[in-house]
Amino acid sequence: MADNKKLVEQITSMDEDFAKWYTDIVKKADLIDYSSVKGCMIIRPYGYAIWENIQHILDTRFKETGVENVYMPMFIPESLLNKEKDHVEGFAPEVAWVTHGGNERLAERMCVRPTSETLFCEHFANIVKSYRDLPKVYNQWCSVVRWEKTTRPFLRSREFLWQEGHTVHRTAEEAEARTVQMLNVYADFFEKDLGMPVIKGQKTDKEKFAGANATYTVEALRHDGKALQGGTSHNFGDGFARAFGIQYLDNDNTLKYCHETSWGVSTRIIGGIIMTHGDDSGLVLPPAVAPIQVIVIPVQQHKAGVIEAATKIHDTLAKAGIRVKMDISDQSPGWKFSEYEMKGVPLRIEIGPRDIADNKCVIVRRDNREKSFVSLDNLVEEVKSGLENLRVALYEKALKHREERTYVANTLDELKSIAEEKSGYIKAMWCGELDCEMKLKEEADVTSRCMPFDCEPVGDTCVCCGRAAKKLVYWGKAY
Amino acid sequence: MADNKKLVEQITSMDEDFAKWYTDIVKKADLIDYSSVKGCMIIRPYGYAIWENIQHILDTRFKETGVENVYMPMFIPESLLNKEKDHVEGFAPEVAWVTHGGNERLAERMCVRPTSETLFCEHFANIVKSYRDLPKVYNQWCSVVRWEKTTRPFLRSREFLWQEGHTVHRTAEEAEARTVQMLNVYADFFEKDLGMPVIKGQKTDKEKFAGANATYTVEALRHDGKALQGGTSHNFGDGFARAFGIQYLDNDNTLKYCHETSWGVSTRIIGGIIMTHGDDSGLVLPPAVAPIQVIVIPVQQHKAGVIEAATKIHDTLAKAGIRVKMDISDQSPGWKFSEYEMKGVPLRIEIGPRDIADNKCVIVRRDNREKSFVSLDNLVEEVKSGLENLRVALYEKALKHREERTYVANTLDELKSIAEEKSGYIKAMWCGELDCEMKLKEEADVTSRCMPFDCEPVGDTCVCCGRAAKKLVYWGKAY
């Protein structure tokens, strides 16, 4: 039984103005606030609790693979940032510079880290001496700064929170295996925990990380058909090791350069969740990261026994390890329904005098508003299966959406007309040359999102120049 | 049965040079490393794991009292920092200034937060409208920067990690109650989890936080008799609220100013643990925050069945929720004993062929090297009680140490001679005047640590000027 009545009217509809719909949600669901620090955001309790859940899940997975957490300084001296040529070219134009400490001008200015490869490399050069010291598999949770001109909450902010993993290995093979392993951790997290289907693949040279040999990525699709980079994992080969002198004495008694990786995801994930699952009533949160998984709302709460029954439901679920909240404020039930829909709480439980008489309650799913009447005797099981069903439904709906919005182009004209008329991924073959990649950007305003790992080719020739194709590419429009 | 043989000789003895002993430990126990960022530290995996345990315990306690976590921008525009007069005077001389974003000079320079009162106040002014919006009980875990001239790992670093709680209340009474409540959370954590006895009290006006009405503190004592501030909790009254215009409409329909608090502890705690419990063999960690609570070391590990027996011990303890590690590297048992003593692992389990035959193992306590032979049938219980006994012993030893190093002075000459000859706390009465406080600093090189909440007066007249005394003060030397 579905109830499609729209309970909240305050936000812009996503079809009318997707960008405005998005900023309406981040504000009305109390995820962020602005401050006098332009381009930076305040992450409010409800938004931060989502990030804490993301951190908890990922940190546990990381540690299961042997990751150790560390903390590096937030500053990078200019000379250290300059050590790896491609890297400094990629980041220097968008860093914030500290020039004074107290009243004194610094002898050398320092940037606030935009990413910490240079600091990790300096540290690895210090602590790695022998093959016995390898591998080091480190990660840090911190904030980074990139001085963007145009900002959007979570998606592109001058300061954002993230984790950056940095590892150093004895062999190229081991580094490659770690690069792939962490990409798979991300893919699994996006698909299973967040219900966000992703395409796993490799970035083109143009789009790869500044200083990397290869960048692997998981790419999601927003509801409006624009591409969203989920997480990236980079194989550095020995490039940074050569620039920073990270060498080890191998068991054959010769000095060798190490091989490195790095990998990261950020608070951008929260923007991705909103843009994948949200609807015109607000947020829709995957249960794994929802700060409140179940909201209990008493109906006719002034009547005898109602608050007691609601409290019993709350306590039973809390005891079963479910993140549950009860709202017995003096707002009307209708107001509360809208409020927790805006906040994307996966399940709502309503309990009133008649339900109590029947030893039942009503469970309403956030994603499709499906109602079920559930015996209080099976409450925990019903809630658990409700959360699980919602999780699967979110994934399947997003997957169907992506499939419907994935097109194939065989010629440049085809690609241009799809890019103009539709919004989504365009699968097309590519010769591997930068010229063609640039031309597609100019003529069709698409960028290469990734070269997927597992995918059948859709032709033999480059969609742009007609020469022999080397790779299938997912092209798309980024925000 | 105690074995007092000194197994590690590499570090400076604490009696010979306490400062060098300390830096030896932070380096040799792999807690920190230095980098090219002067005055900042790299917190290495073993050091960071201690911090993660501290965070986990405190964060859980905070949330039990209704605290919600948020994240504020790391930058503060100069005009915002300037809004509260005492506050800016206290912090402006020691902040790092960002003047450029990318290649452009900023219209207004921003400092990297030394603390975030100003940002929280601006946010509270935005979101608090009515008495219904109160209280807000927020906290953030982040890094802050203070441009210190002289730095020491953990104790005084240009960047350090901390938590800063910021709360806003309807009434002065509620703010005062929260200030005291959080001080008690800290005191409980120091005494029960870290085994560090603390004195709870109030800072003098000279020593209180820049902008606070009152600062409460928990003060510990280092092994060398110097004072160590553990954590502070500030009642701001309505001072910041007036400066930032944080007002609410009360239920009598009048606008009123809010009352605020803030409270924080930092990675300095790790320095405090080292300086309270450490010895000439290295770190001694309280079990609550030890990354490894039990190290299992096989003896004659090449012999049949030894590694299997060690593994079984490891797995049994891990299953019981104890943080346990087994070391089967090819280093000698003696090397391993020293290594994990340096790292302060609370309990060591040794298991060799003879123990296996007897269905026993040896448990050695880190703090006093007491050995016990324990039946493998009672392993989990024995380990748990071993950890608990060590926790209590650490506290009692530190308490005895503090009591032995707490002196009473009734005259200025007495105080000066104690300050010169001894190292520890000096209890003495004070008239409450800044002049006397300054004079004691000049003539005896002591500062007021706190005016204790619960303590019998030791006289009626000020130790300095002889006028009527208002307060008992613990005086001491800070590092």
C-alpha cells in the first residue's frame, strides 16, 4: 500500500531546478550552514553524524586490510611542495598560503595541505631503510584546502574533510595490488552500504592525479544524469620515491626505489548520496549511514498509554542496536512526518490508540512511502528487514536509472547529439590520443569519466578521429 | 616475584635529564617523528592509536551527556577574530596568517584557528532564535595552530589535535552546571582511565581563558614535580553572546542574551601520560588507552607446539575483546621484551615448552615487572584482573608521588625556599590580588595552578602580603 501524497512543499522540485533543489536540501535538512568564511561550510550535527558513520564503516574496513592511521602536519613548506614537478603544477594554483606566524613574516611560506603526498614521502624517506620496513600502509583523516573559485556544499568546498591513504611497497606488483584492493573497498562501500552503483575503471592521462602513473576511480551518476567521482586510488609507481629519495636495502644488498600508492574519499560522498537518492520531499538516507534509522512518532499522544507504547518501541529497537529516535514534541504528527522525511530517515513508525489495541504499529518506508501494519511481537525483525529492503531498493532504483541513462555513440555526430539532448553516460571508443579527448570536450562538452575495467567494447574505431580504438570510455558531464 | 633487571639501556635516565628522557621515549616508542615543518609533529601509528583510544572514550562520554559533534571551518577572518576584545588580545600574537589563495592576495587575511569560539558564536547567532532552540551542546575534534616559539612533542606544538566543546544556554545556572559537568567528565577520565590523579579547581583571573568569566581546570603532576594542565572548562557568562549578538526570545516574549561554555583537552594528554607513568625502560600505558594491552611472546619458538600455543593464547584473548598482539618475528625474546617495555604494553605473556607441559604461561606486569604463573584455563580472567590491578597501581603510585611532593608554605620565605629546593605543588593562601601573584612569579618562579574546589585552608593570611587570605592556591612550576 503506497501513499504518494507529497507532505513537504517547501523545497524546489528537482526537475524544476536541480541545483536549487540540492542547496534547499542541504540547508533544510540541517546538514550545513554558511559562515563569514567564504567557500567553506559549517557541517552541522546531522550532517556530521552522517560523516561519522561513513568514517566508522570505512575506517573499520581499512584496518581489516592492515591500514594504520597517522597524523601529518597541516602545513607544507613551499620547497617541499615543489619537489615533484607534476604534483606541484597540479596543486600550486589552488592552495592557501600562510606567510606570517604571529607578527613575524615566515622565512619560507607554507601552504595549507591540499593533499599530503609530499609530507608522507618525506616521512617514508626517513623511516624506510630496509625491505624489513616494508610495506607501510598508512591513512589519515583530516581536512584539506583547495582554493576553488566556485563552491557548492559537500561537492566543491574550499575546505573539506577526507581520508587520504598513503602506502609504500617493496615491489611494483604489491603497489598495484594495493591500488586495486582499496578501489574495491570503495566500490563495495558505495554499492552495498550507500546503495550507489558505481563503474570501476581507470582515468585517462589527462584526468589522472598529478604525479600518478595510473588513477583508478569509482564513478557514480547523479539523479540529473551528471557524473560524480566517488573515490580514487592512485598507483604512483616509483615517481615520488625518486623525487624524494625513498630507497630501501633489499635482501640482495642493493638499494632500490620503493613503489607507492594513495587513495581517498571525502565529504563529497554526502553530496553524492543526496543527489543519487534524494527526492522532492528531501533527503533519502541509506540505513548504513543514517544518523537516525527509525523515527517513532506517536499519534494522538495525549491519549492514555500512547507515549508509553512509543517509548517501549523506542527502547526495544535501541536495545537491538538500531539507531532510533522518538519525537514527543508538541508539533503535530503531520509536521513531524514532513520533518523526518526531509531528513531522510529510512523508516517511520506511527503508533496510536487503535494500533495499541491491535498490538500493532505502522511502518512507513521513506523511499516509496509504502505502509505496513506490523505486530509489535515481531518489531525488531520487521524493522531489520524493512531497512534491508530499503537498502536493496535504493540500489536497484539507482542502477535502473543509470542503465536508462547510459547511451552508446559510434560517431562524433551521434555523440554530440546525445550530449546535447540527453543527460547521462555516453559509452564510446577512443584512440587514446589527447587531441581527441580535447576535441570531445570542446565540441560536445563531455569529459572522460573512466575507462571501465569490465565492459564489452562497443566498436573498433575512435568515435572522434576514426582511427583504431584502444579503449572504451565512459564520457559524461561533470557538475 | 619481581624482576628489576633493567632490560633497555638506550634511553637517558629520567633522573639524569628528564627532558631528554622524554624526547627519547617519544622517538624510541615510535610515537612521533619530525618533518621539515618546524614546530609541528608527525603522529606515528602507535602514537595515533593512543589518541584514537582517548577520542573513543571521551567521545562516548560526551555523547552520553547529550553532546553533538560538528565541524567548523579551519579559518577565521581577521574581523571575526577581533570581535571579542580579551579573546583577540589573548590569541592574535600567536596565530598563523593566510594571506593568499592560489596566486591572489585575499581581500581580508584569515588566521588558522587557534580555537574556535568566534566561529561557534557567529553560528549560534545564526541558528538560535527562541528559547526552544536552547541549549546547543556542540563539540568538534580538529587540529588547531598556535605559533609557539619553543615546542615539545605533544606538550607544546605549533599544531595539535584536540576537541573543543562549545555550548549555548538559556540561563547562567545551566551554563555553570555544564561547565562543572564537563570538568567532571575530564577528571573522571584522567583518574579512572588514565590513572592520573588530578586536582579540580578554578584558575585565577590571570591564568583564565581569554574572554572567560571563569576557567575550571584539572591539574596533574609530572614525575619530575612540574605541574601539568590536564583539561579546562570555561564559563563565558554572556560576554561572547553580547559581543556576537547571540540572543533568544524567551517565553516571556523578551529578547535575552545566551550564556556559553567551552571546554577542551588535547594531544597534550599523551605527553601527560608519558610524564606521569613512564620509567627508565620507556612508556607505561594505562590499559584503557594502550593500543596493545597484551603482548604474547613465544620462548624457544622453533620448538614444536610453541607457536601454536602462543597463537591459541592470542586468539582466546582477542575473542574476549582484549587488544592483543603476538610477536613471532625472528628477533630474540630478550629484544622483544625490551621493545614492548619501551612501548609501554601493560602485560607481557611468555610461553615456552615447559609452560605448555604445565598448561601454564607467565604474565609479566609492565609497571613493576611482577611475574605470575597462570593456568591457561583461567587466562582471560587472569589477564583482565592483571590489567585492572595495573590500572589501580598506576593511580596509587601517582597519587603517592603527588602527596609526597605537595608542600605547605605559610610565609614568603618558606615558599621561596621550597620552590628553590623541591619540585612539586606548594599549597599557600592568597589575598586574591594580581600584585601578589606577580610577585610570587618574580621571586619564586611559581605560577598559580588552581584554587582547588575541595580543600581545607592552610592559614588565614596571604603568603605574600600578609593581608587577609581569600583563597587557597596550588602553586607550581609549569614546563
